[in-house]
Amino acid sequence: MKAHKLTRRQASHLPASRRVVLRSVISSPDQPNHILPQEIERHGEQNDVLHQEGDIARHRREASRGDVPALRHERNDGDRRDEGAGRAQGAQNPERLDCFYLNQPARLFAVWNKTPRLPWQSQEYYNQEAVSLRPSEFSRVHANDWASPSSKFIEDQQWAMCDDPAMPQFGARDLLIGAGDAGVSSDNFAIVGVTRRKDDYYVRFVRIFKPPKNGQIDFKLPELEFRRLVTRGGQEARLSKEDKDYYAKLGLSILGHGFIVPIIVYDQFQLVDMAQRLKTDNVTHFRKFSQQADRAIADKFLWDIIIGQRLHYHNQPDLTEHVCNAYSKTENDRLRLVKPGDNTKKIDGAVALSMAVYAASQLNI
């Protein structure tokens, strides 16, 4: 019977944390319970055993486990022991069978190792990895456990540990970096301002605008907040007479918040027109913030400073809600904030915070 070849695409769905030896398997017609290992060919080379580190999240969950006949022990150091002795040892040692994975319908046999076997895999090593990896990523990489493509961005307790009632007040030498993430009808409009002192970041300003039921956000409201944000305390924001009358009818203050704001970064997809008006009025320097490359780096940076407790906030319930709502997807060594499955939970404040802290980290202040 012709041996089944396992493609590289099929192999990419295998678990990731340790070297995995893959073989396609077939049943002998006259011995249906006997598995014949067939080595995978790669780029046309024979006798090439594929070692693949893949993403277990994509591995097919419906794969069934079964009893695995003892096979010759594969060694990477070139020490080839007697095959008969290897079979006997494998059959007598049930622990060795724990790392084998068999899917007979798919004709797939693999090593799925969940036990630390190398001398450097110490508790100290795993403690260090637990600090730098998110829980789901740690479980995927080091325990070969199934991992969802997305998981909670930050645990509620980790965020709560950044609540700092003793955070210093805004000082005369502090510069506030603002960010805006816009929504129209289905999302919120978030404005977040942060300051930086050395390697620590302080949330100073948060405004979340929510659309009315079956309606849209009035963009004149967040635009007023941008203007007030860059206006010194006690002074009126730069507005046309028409806009002053409009805000007066709504009973809104037009006095500045008293911050010094050298730059505001904004969502380039939704805020182009508003940013252009503010630039024309010389309100402050507005800069586009890429929602692709920059966001992938910024979201991971936000996670790092939260885990390191280098982010400080106090009494910010709206921001807390959005951060704790957020999920994230792993993109290589980066993260991407995403909405949870329940689309009613908003994360715009978390996105604006990510943009603000990353922009602040890039400035020489």
C-alpha cells in the first residue's frame, strides 16, 4: 500500500513548545492494528524527519487518541540503540506513551510532549517566562495546551494593581500626550491623555462619548474636548462665535483644562476631517497613528507597562471598563487589541490609551 505523505501545511497545525517529530502512518492491510511509520519527505529529500514548531491553536480538536504500538526510540544525538530493546523499553514504560499523539483517520502520528525533559527547563526558567508571556501564550508555548486565537488582554486584578491613589499631580514641567480613537454609531469615541516621568506613565485625562440609541455621536462634542485639552486653565478655547453659541445652548464649558499638550495622535480612518480643522486653527500638532503597524507595537507596549506596574491611574471607571473588556490576538511577538465576542462591550478607551502611551514613549521628554 502506498504511504501517505503529510504536507507541510498539515504539519503547521501541530503543537509548538518543543521539537515535534512527525510521521505519517498507515494500517497494513493484513495487520489492521499495526501502524507503519513513513518518514515525511521535505523539498524532495528522503529520510528527512520534520521538526515543526507550529501553532496548536490551529490544530484540529476533533483528532482522536488511540493506543500506540511501541516504535523505535528516535534519538537526536546519533546514538542508535538496538531496535528490539527500544520497543521493549517503550512497551514497559507507560510514561513514554503520554507524549505520543495518534490520529488514525488522518494517518498522523506525532510526539506531543507536555513534560519538561531538558536540564535548563527549571522552575526559575518558567517563572521568568511567566512574567514575559501572557497566561494563554505561556500555556501554549510551555504546556502544549490548546490556545484560542484571542484571549483576555489583561486580567482585572493586574489592571487593578495599577490603580495608584498616590500618583503625583500634574506638574508645571509635565507634558500631556493625547490620543483619540473615534467611533460613530456602533462604537464609542475615546480621548485619553497621559504624561510620562522617566519610565512611568500617568493617565491624566479620559473622556468617553457614547452614541445615542439608534443615533450617532455628535463630533462637535469630542472636538470641543480636544480644543479644551490644549487650552490653558481659565482661558477660553479657540472657537468661532457660531460654535460658542452652539456649546452655550448645550450648557457646556469652553474653558481650558490647563494641560500643556505638544502632540495629539489620532485614528487616521475616522478623524481626518476633524484633525484638519484643528490643524488649520493651529490648535496643536496632530499626527496620524497607524491602526496597523503602530497599533501592533503599541498594544504590546501597553501590556508590558501594565504587567510591570509602570502605568498609573486613579478613579477612572470608564477607562477601567474598556480595558477590562478588551481581548487581544497574538501576532508573532506583538499583540493586537480586539473586541470580545460580545460586540456590546466597548474597548475604544483601551485603544486610545495604547496610542497615547506609545506616542509618549517615543518623545524625548
